[in-house]
Amino acid sequence: MTVIEAMRAGRIVLASPVGAYLEIVTHGKNGFLIPGDPLGVPTRRAAVSLILELVRNPEYSDYLRRNALQTPLSWDQVARTWEGHWEWALSAATRKATPSSPVLGS
């Protein structure tokens, strides 16, 4: 939800290309997806390079902000999606913890 909050506030998101970020952030259109270890020097250099480019190019920054503000996800959609995800994840964990049938041949 943090990414959507940031986008709705007109902030330019720099995120790792994992999880739901791939579904929310379109690289170069409404934010950036930066691959690699977030603590690694190459990844941090990539982030710094993007930030410097945005400082040098305010028109591109404005373009990204306008697109970010247009995120199609409402708070209700985000909440329902997270609720559905956790219901699924918790039910999957319960299924794994409960033996479903005896092992044949034992």
C-alpha cells in the first residue's frame, strides 16, 4: 500500500521488481523498478543515476508524477486485494499443516 500511497501523493516511486510492485509500477512511466540487491552498490548506483536524471529533467519528472497520480487502484481495491491475498495465504498454510490423507503403504 505504501507504493500506491506515494503515487497518489505525486511521488516518484523507486522499487524493487518483486511482488505486487510489478503490477503497480510501469518502469519509466509512473515510477522505476530497480533490479538487484537493495543493499548492493550497483543497485544503489542505479537508483542515484535515476534520481540525478530526474533532477536534470524536470519535464520527465512531471510526466512521471502525472502518470503516478492516475493509478487506477482505489483504496477499496487495494484493501480487498490484500484481504484476499492473506485469506489465500493463511488457508494455504493451514492446508500444509493439516495432513490430508495417510501415506499409501504405511
